[in-house]
Amino acid sequence: MNKSSIKVGLLGWGTVGTGVSRILLNQSDLIRQNSGVQLQLHKIVKRTLPASRDGIDLPADCLTTDAAEVVDNPEIDIVVEIIGGVTDARQLIRRALQNRKHVVTANKALLAEHGLELFQIAAEHNVSLNFEASTAGGIPIIKTLRESFAANRIHSIYGIINGTCNYILTQMHESEVDFETVLKEAQAKGYAEADPTLDVEGIDAAQKLTLLIALAYGINVPMEQVFVEGITSITQKEIQYARELGYVIKLLAIAKLQQDKVEVRVHPTLLPMRSMLANVGGAFNAVCVIGDAVGPTLFYGQGAGEMPTASAVVADIIDAAKLVRSQTQVLIPRAWLSDSEVEISVDSIDNVETRYYVRPVVLDQPGVLAQIGSILGRHQISIASVIQKEPHGEDTVSLVIVTHDAIEKNMQTAMREIDALDVVKEKSQLIRIEEEVNF
Amino acid sequence: MNKSSIKVGLLGWGTVGTGVSRILLNQSDLIRQNSGVQLQLHKIVKRTLPASRDGIDLPADCLTTDAAEVVDNPEIDIVVEIIGGVTDARQLIRRALQNRKHVVTANKALLAEHGLELFQIAAEHNVSLNFEASTAGGIPIIKTLRESFAANRIHSIYGIINGTCNYILTQMHESEVDFETVLKEAQAKGYAEADPTLDVEGIDAAQKLTLLIALAYGINVPMEQVFVEGITSITQKEIQYARELGYVIKLLAIAKLQQDKVEVRVHPTLLPMRSMLANVGGAFNAVCVIGDAVGPTLFYGQGAGEMPTASAVVADIIDAAKLVRSQTQVLIPRAWLSDSEVEISVDSIDNVETRYYVRPVVLDQPGVLAQIGSILGRHQISIASVIQKEPHGEDTVSLVIVTHDAIEKNMQTAMREIDALDVVKEKSQLIRIEEEVNF
């Protein structure tokens, strides 16, 4: 196949951009052999021109500080947005799409917020907007949902899709230190940002989940409709008690289809210790997808980092390159088409039915368990097991309660009543349990 | 998107064909929404016309006994070959490709044997020949290697890609029964064929491995060049001793790039007990791919069965449908193009370097270990551990030896010398150990 080369422009030259430039410069023969397209790195936009980088020999005049040299450049066919952030990225992607350039982005925050607008522009100009690297790094979960599982009704998705949280929780499981200590260590090692809020509060995972849901269910879920709980309140006690019960705590992004509604939630979750998801350690990611035809599947790999993310970005560039100068009509995911039929809506967290781990801290005196049990019973919550833990310092004990399936709304009401009891001394921990992914 | 419908013809209506017809009949709206193509099941060829099937309401005149009504039918755009076997399938696929129909097949035996011929015909007629369902059922490993990892130099592939063997080995691990007993039970449950040779001798896994290698390394490996050992000689003793050492035995299909040569082998393998691959149980499949950019990845799911395999077949049909009536040049994997540049060749099993588990059965008398140790030492094989097991019936004991890394050729020579010793009473067991997939 002797197509003329297809010119690629990068917006941004940070970690991922460096990886993308490495691959485009060093592996263009391999890419041509594997995919029949000849890619050429033409321009890189960087706000301040950096010194040269190890092992990267850029073509002359490749670096520029002027984004117009990429997004308005008639020679460039494919624009790769890897500057991050929302405002500038949005403007530049809009302009690139309007100039009929295919766009590749890793920007989940942007798509979660402005996907509808950007895909609309892409559709109007018949160019693609690819985003494999936005979720789960090098794992091809976006393509799998878009293409490989296109004949499946997706029952559920369970994702460990925030490496920072998974690193922190893994360390807490392995070294018995507290959240704050592990967070500092993760920051020192580069596994967590200086401001870790987006990661540890579950927001990053929620943004990614909306992208997976867009492909799996064809609906654009606004962030406000995602139920999100981060990992900041998980203590060593929770980790240890969970282990004693045979569970591991993970931050899980969950989508579950229930008739015509889909549960959309991100929260710490107790997973059976022997399950594959429970054993995804460190900064790794994994996504489990259960489809009506394909059954249970699991995809595992590095969720971030220079080269894994670059691998996904370049795969998207190759897909876009196959469309350059073809007459093919580009397929826009229907979640982001304003005129698409919608049959599925987001279910309220109130309706979720699952098992719960709850840990009230109570005065060590007779009758307390009876009080708590009676509140739970009044709200149709049945107890599977209770363990009373050794006394804390000041006459209090932890009651580690595992429930049978209960309805979230009832559970929340019951917990409010329990936490209001005189004998309950702090806000009770509540963690949802997931046993459907026990493989 | 309002394309006119694309007509699909099936060759065969067995298990997988039934699943494919279910999806095409029941999920055509979902497929159109997800992929923008309107598929229509037009004809099914079945040698003898069956009675109707549960839940399948075929269009009038859909069933026929005449394959020409599919492969020569000008109305049909996509032909799906799911009759299995080599001779008829080959002739029909040739004819369909020559008639410029896109072809989808799940037939690994056919592609392993005649891939070069069939892809050549596909290239000449600019039609696609898709085969996602040939390997690992519903797991999209073919598309991942072809597209998602196209910018990666693949370091290695480790696959549990024969469900029958994995079911049998899992049962042997869990219920402590012998191979023959589990095989009979597997046959009764439909997990093994009446003639299980292709599965238990590793041939099916080897055929699939050649397809993965074709995509990962761009080379067409003839079956004669694959080193294949089945699982028929694995006894309960091996299972138990492996477990004591912290390993699980799996039939693993392995490809490893060593400079410009690639190791291509299928054999029982000791895997670290806590690794993800070791925990793939029952009839499930998993493929681990390590790429230079993406790093280690793992893909897990059902490797066979009506609906998982149909899910992959229909994904291939959708990909083909996107090409129907387009002017796009179809991409043929370069492994099967006669004029492709080849830089990588198959390495001899003799050059493999790995750790080994060996179990000589020897007379229970002094000096035996010294004799064996001296033979191993003479061939540059260093012992990591030896455990002497309790006496068997007749004055013999098992020596369970684990070596450090050694060269296969040396190992084989040493084992021939060891087995020729008077004190060695039966052919020693030898199983390779794999510790690179310890995640």
C-alpha cells in the first residue's frame, strides 16, 4: 500500500506527547507494515519551547508555540490534543474539527463535559473524534465497546479505572499504613498529583465511566447524574475488617442495566478476595464487561504512563488515518448525537440493591446491638453477620455488620437513624459490596 | 444513517450458527444504533434441513441445502463460514472471495493450513476475510493485535486458548482425579469432543497461536514449526507437586520475541499460583500480550460456546459491512501476503531458555542424586531445589527437581542421559516453568 504520508500535529508535548512522538518517529515502518498507513509527525505545539528530549530527534521546524500551525494548517490531517484541561482544549478541538481534521484526544474531563458539542461538530464535518486513551490507558476498552461488543446488550461494567486510587488502596492493603501516609508517598513517587482531589474523590473515575456508558448504552450521562464517593474516608480498620470477612476494598466504577434504567456509580467497594478484579494491584487498571452474548470478560493493563497511553493514542491516529481521503461516512457514537433515540435513563442511587458493610462505633454496653438491629429490621434490612471488635480507647467498640441485599434508600435512612442514636459515637462507615464479579 | 440493508449468508447452522442467527434476527436494531449498519440474515445453508429451533423465527426461504445459494448469490454481501473442517470450507470460502464477498470465519484449522492462499485471493478481490471468532471465542484478541496494538513491537504472548484443556487441568487441580477420569466427565458435559485429540494434544491451541503470531509478528508460521506438547501425560502427582512448589499447571501457548527470532510453543507450563493467568479456571480463555509501548495486558473471557463465539462472528460481520459498497482498500495482514518483507523467523525449541520442573523416578538408594546432579551439571543446568518424595510401591522414589534457567537442548540431552541410568525406572516428567507472566 503506497499511500502518501498522513501528517499528524500534536497539541502538547508533556508525558503522553513525548511517548506519542517517540512512537511516530521510531515505529513508522512497523505501523505501515501493520496498518498500511504512513504517518508523519509534522508539528508539535508547546507553550514554551522545551530543551531537546532524550532519544527524540524531531524534524526541523517541528516545534512551535503557535497552535494555529496545527489546527489551521492545511497540510495536517490529524490533530492530537494532549494538553489536558478543558477551556483551551475545547477551543482548539472545535477549530480542528471545523477545519475537517480528525481529532484524537485523551481528555476525559473535556468529553465528559462537552462531548455532546464536540461530537456534533465532528458529525457535521464528517471527521472522527477518537478517545481510546481517555480511559484505562493502553487497554483497548473503548474500541472493544464500540466495535467488538456492538452486537451485545451490555448487562454491566465494573472498572478499576483510576490508578492513583488503586495504588493507594493496594498500599493500604499491603503495608497497613493510613490513607494520608500512602497519599504522600504516592505523590512523591508521581502516582498522585500535588492536588489529588480529582483522583481520590472519584471524579476522574466518574468522568471515564460516563464515556464507557456512552458507548455501552448510547446515552450521554451528565456528571451530576453519577453517584460518586471517593476513598478519603477509608481507614486501615476498614481494610483489615474487610480482609477478615474475605474481601478487598477497591474504588469501583459501576454501570448496571436494570430493565430500562442503568445504575451509574463510583464508590469504594468490597470485592471477594479471590476474584480477578480484587487482585488488580498497584497502578494497574482493569475493566470487566458482561454482555448478553459474550458473557463475562475482563481487560487488564496499565492505566496511565507515557508509553501505554501513547500506544492507545497512536492506535487512534491509525484509525483516523484510514479515514483520511476516504469517502467513508464517519460513525459518531449515538450517545453524542442530539437526534438519537434514547431508551435507557440513569437510575437513582436510591434504587440500588446490594449488600452493605457498615461499621457503627458504639458504646460498649448491653442493648446497643438490639437497638441497631431493630432500626435495620424496620427498614427491611436483614443482617448476614455481625462481629463485635475489641474496645477502642474510650469505652467504644466497632460493630462490623454485613447485610443481605438491601435497598440503598432504606439503608441511608436506617444509617441516619442509627447515627442519631446516643450510643453511636461517630458517623458510621458504609461500604457497598459487589459479588457479581466473583470470577 | 440510512444505508440499505446488507445481506448475510451463513454456511452452517450448528452451535455457533444458531447463535449468529439469533443475534442477527433479534438485535438488528441494536447493531444499527451502535454501528450504523443494517444487517439482514438472508440465507442459511445446512446439509440436511433441520427442524425449527427454539426462539428462532427464520424468514421464509431462508434455509437451503445448496451452498451456491450463498456463495454465488449476487444479493449476498457477506458470507459466514461456520461449517468447520478444512476441505469444503476452503472451497466455499475461495468461491465466495472470488465472487467479491467479504468472508467471516471461525475456522482456525483452515487458516493455519491455507491462510496464505485464502488471504491472497481476498487481496486480489479487495474483500476482507475476518476471523475474530477463530481464537479465544468472544475475547477481541484478533482486533486488539491488528488494530489497538499496531504501534507496538510485541515482546510476548501467553495464551490459555484451549478451553477443553483448561477445564480438564482445572478439574485435576480441584478434585484430585486423574486425567482419564476428568476427560470422560468433560466429554459427558460437552466440554470435550468424542475424539479429543486436537484439543488434548495441543493442536487446536497451536493453530490459534499461529494466527496470533501472524498478527503480532507479520509471519505465517506453518504448523510443523510449532513445538507442541499436549496434556495427556500430566498426572495427579505433577499437579500436587507443582502446587507444593507454589505453581499451577496450564496448557500455555507461548510466543516470545528474541532479537529477530520468535519462540513458538505450546506445552503444559508451571505458572506462579498467585498470577492472574494461573487463576483462569474452567473452560475460560485468557491471553496475555506484552508490548513494548503498552506493557503487560491481559484479556479474559469465554473461549467457546454458542453466544460468546457468535458475538465475535457478528462483530466481524459488522466490520465487513462497513466496507461493503465503500471504495476503501481492504487491509490484508502482511503475514499472509506473499510479497511482504520478513524480518522475523521461528526460533528452534532447542534454543529456548527457561526454568524446568523435572521428576525422575529413581531407586531409593544412596548416590542416585549425585549421579543425576552430575549429569545436569555437565550440561550447564543448575538446580534450584530438590525434594525427595515418599517411596512409591516398589522401592522407588520421585525426585522433584526445579532448575534455574537452562537451555532446552542441554536439558533434553541431560534428560536422555538421566533416563538411561539404571537407577531411573521410568521416563522422567519434564514441564517448563514460566515466571514472566507473574502479574
